[in-house]
Amino acid sequence: MLSKIIRPTSRRLIPRYFSASPEVEDAAQPTSAHAQLPYVTPLREMNFVLNEVHDAPTHYKNLGFEDCTPDFLDAINGECARFAQEKLAPLYSSGDAEGCKYLPNTDVRTPRGYKEAYEEFSEGGWNGLTVPEEYGGQGMPLSLGVMKSEIIGTANWAWSMYPGLSMGAMNTLILHASEEQKGTYLTKLASGEWSGTMCLTEPHCGTDLGQVSTRATDNGDGSYNVTGTKVYISGGEHDLAENIVHIVLARLPGAPEGTKGISLFLVPKYVPNEEGELTEEILGGEKNVTCVGIEDKMGIKSSATSVMGFENSRGWLIGEANDGLEQMFTFMNTARLGTAMQGVCHMERAYQGALPWAMDRASMRSLSGKKYPEAVADKIIVHPDVRKNLLTIKALCEGGRSMIYDAALKADGMINEDPAVRDKCEEELGLHTPTMKAFLTELGCDAAQLGMQVYGGAGFIKDYGMEQIYRDAKISTLYEGTTGVQALDLLGRKIVLDKGKELRKQVQLQISDAWSIGTSQTARNHGLTGHALEIGKLSAQWATTAMRIVAGAAKNRDIVGTASTDYLMFSGYISCGYQWLKMMHAAGKALDANPDMSESDKIFYQSKLDTGNFYFNRLLPKAYTHRDMAVKNPDSIMDLPIEGWDLATTLPSDSGDAYAGYKVE
């Protein structure tokens, strides 16, 4: 049944085995006391966006990956889909019910089945998919890792966070670590023997990293002692890998105040010997870093969100001193892209959970007459409000996927050896990552809520599994910078400080593409001309609205803060609409090029045109509201004085210092 797909001899086998048939429609779903939501990887949707909308094979060929053909990409994604459906999806609800357990010896036990799934994932070579071959990886483009994250993340987001955090650590080491550090740590991370984290947040500071107080002192032998407390550390402690490599922000003695005085350190849970290995004696000894507790959370309960205590923990400086924040932007761009994908993952999960219910559940009669006359009631899929809810999820999910894939292909330059290529890539991504992260995660929560709404009261109870999607989705709007923080980053840093350079480039590109599509025969054949005109106009307004805000800020700086979130959502709806225009154009071209295609193919491409029309008619109009709100006078928000807030409650006496017992003095 299994056949090996071997790449050219210049590259490794990846991943080790592929199924002869990548489509997996009948993955077993074991029974559980908790609901097992249906999940099938949308490979056809992914391949359409990847190959027909964004022409990834040409992109990969230009990067030197000639063997990344559509068939090869489909094989990779197909095998990842098999693993996700058979191993991860069945653990989604059971892992939520069991959660992680903090043990008296400071270890953390993950839910049943998690360790076995991680071992199989590592044995398949998936951890090192995009790591250079010289460090034990498989040398594939970074964008393939984003698609991998969609597949495993939709199946089980909480589980996917463990290898996901390792990916951020690996990307940071690839660009900034010494060769000795890469040889010892990157190779183990790539194999999955060790995992990684990013330790930024402290009890007193989250977004404002200038307040970081964790300190590091030089031992005189090339190592440092790191002391401090880090909180909200995903995967900070667990039983999946034998060692955990923490990438930690800390201050050296005499470092400048604020963000200019932050350095980056590599601090392992267990310090390996001179050969870079862990002996039984080391593993049986004292930990170099200790987990002092895990959070009791609303969602992602099977991801160990840890409080980490560093007490003279031995570590090593990564790169140059006081350059930590700049190095962290490597992680932040990929992390924000990954978190944006979380929004799409929850949209897909909500859609796959709600659609079968709508097709099966019968209630009342259609307003336009009986559609199932032989039954006591019609299926609820015939009711306009139910269809609107489902189409909203579908349109946002497919548009969001295209937004992320477009950005992911740009991100392939993030780990290029040429600094000029990396800088150009970061500039291009900088405009898009805050928008995608905030826009798609906010609408991911909306989609999860709409999925529950399709179920009615049944969506509110755990028996059907829909409420878990919402609980898991909410964190995506909070970590890696809240929506408000992303909005300030977009408007303040990526547009105002950049003087609109990247925004102008993107606006020009979208207007050019809209003109090209709108004047094509495909547009005339399928009614896209009006949509193209609207995207062109809105793209121009994207720039002029920013100019109006900047002009207003010259008189009242608060307008940047009051406008930023609406401006970000305005940006998101335009960007998603731009992707929908491209998807509709690709679908129309396919229909025109092959009128004799199979009926299933015709249905697929026509559904793209139909869903795109829904987006333009029902969702894109929200862009205008956000545009108008963004330029409103800030006075109605800022005028209410502090004494005018009718505060009748106070925080519990200990709520302002929740981690007091964890601090290392």
C-alpha cells in the first residue's frame, strides 16, 4: 500500500513515506465520551490556491526547487493530511477534556495519545521539513511549513502548538545562532528529539518588552547565568521530548534602558555534555530551567501554557548583545503568520462541523415553499440565515487561506543567506502580517460563533463539540499581540514610520491586477468587471484613508489610536477581496479553458464564483463602515474624564500580582 517517493539524489527522502493516494476521505474517528467533530483536510482547496491562484510551482522553480511540482506538493500535503486525520483529529476533543497535568516533581503530563503522535510526527521528518539539510532538516521552502501548520492545526490546534513553537525557535537559530549552537541544538530540534519555546512575557510586561527584567550575568566561560520569571510560555514543559530549548529575552549588566538593552539567550532545560548529548545522569539530575506551574485556561487546554522559573540557569548569548529585539522580529513575523493561520484553521473546523448539521437537521419550512415535501420539515440548509452563516464562514476561510498562502510564498525569503533578500522580505511582510494576524483571528472567532449558531442550542453544549472551537479560537486574538496592538503596529510603524512606501507598492499592485483582471475576457464571461473596479477603487482609498488619518494626527495624535483598529479591519476586508478577485479569475479561466471538464470540477470552480459573489455582495460592504469609522474625530472616545467612569467594583487584592509566588528574587 505504501510507495516511496524519492526526490533527486541531491536531496533527502521527504517525508519518509507517502501514500499512493493522497486523498484521505475515510479517516477513522474512534469513539469517545466527548464529541469527535468531523475533519477532512481540504486538499483540493489548498491545491487550487497554491497552484492555480498563486502559481507556487513557478515560484519554487525560481528559488531553485525544480522538483516542487504540483504532484510533489500534493504528495507532501496528502501524507501530512493522512497523519493529521488518523492521529491528531481523534485527539482534539479528548485532549481538551483531559488537559495537561502539572506534577509534584515540576514535570507536565500531556493528554493520552499526544506523546505517541509526536513521536510519529518526528519519525516522519516533519519537524525539520523546512530546516536546511546541513542541520538535519529536509531543506524545503518555508512556505511548505505554513501549509503543514494548516493541516495539523485544523486537525488539532493545541497539539500543533508544540512543534509550532519549535519552528519559531529553529528559524531564530538558523539566522542568528553560532555554528556551534546550530550543531548542538538546531539538529536536535530538527529531528524532534528536542523541542523549543520562545520566552518573552514576564508577569509585569507582555507587549511592552522594554520592561523586561530577567537578567543575565557573564560566567567568563562563554556561558551566562539567567535569572527571572517568564509567563504564558506555550510548551514550556511537557513529556513529548527529552529536552526543551528556551529562547529567552534578558538584560545584561549595564545594558541600555528599554528595548535597546535586550539580549537573546539560548537556555536548555537540560544542559548537554561537550558532545552535545544528554546522558542518563544529566536527565536524572537537576533541571536547568523549572516549570513552576501551568495556566488553567478557557481553551487550548492540552497545550501546556507554563510559568517558567530561571534561577541562575545556564545559557548562551545568541548573536550580539543588546540585539535581542531585532532578532526576535524573525520569530514575530513567522509567529504572526502562524497565528493568522489559526484563524483560518478554526474557520475550517467550524465549517466542517456546522455544514453536516445543516444538511441533516430538519426544522420548519422554507419561506419559498416546501423543499423536502416528504419530510415533516425542511433541512435547515434551505433557510436564508443558516445559508448566510455558512457562506460567511466559507468565504472568509477560503479568502483567508489565499491571503496567508500569498504571504507565505513571500516569506520564503525570510531565511535567505543574503541579508538584502531578508530585509526586502521583512519589509513586504511587515505590511501584511499585522493585518492578517488580527483580521483573520477576529473573524476566526466570528466564524466559530456562527458555527455554533447553526446548531442553535445544541452548539452551546459540549456534546456536539462546536463550543470547543470557539474556546480554542479566542486566544488567537490575544497572544502575539492583541488586535489593538497589531492595529497600532500597522498604522503607526508599518505605514506612518515607513512613510507609506510599502503601502503604495501594494496599492499599485492591486490596482494593476484589478485592471488586468477587469479588462480580461474571463471577467466579461463571468461578471467580474464590477468586482475588479471595486477592488481598484478601494485600494486607492486604502492609501488616501491613511493620508487622512496622518493629517488628522498632526493636530490630535489620539486619532492614530482611535482609528487604528477600524483601519486594520478596512485593510483586511480589502485584502481578502483582492484575493477573492484573483480566485474568481482563476476559476473562470479554468472553466473557459476546459468546457468538457468533469461535473465535479465544474461544481468546484462554479462554487468559487458563487462564493466570491457572496463575499463582494455581503461581506466587502463592511469595509466602507470601517473606513468611515477610521476617520471619525476621536473626541467621543477620549473626552470622558476618568472620574466620569462609574466604577463600582475593584479587583481582588491579589489579582494584580498573580505570579508573586513564582518570582525569583
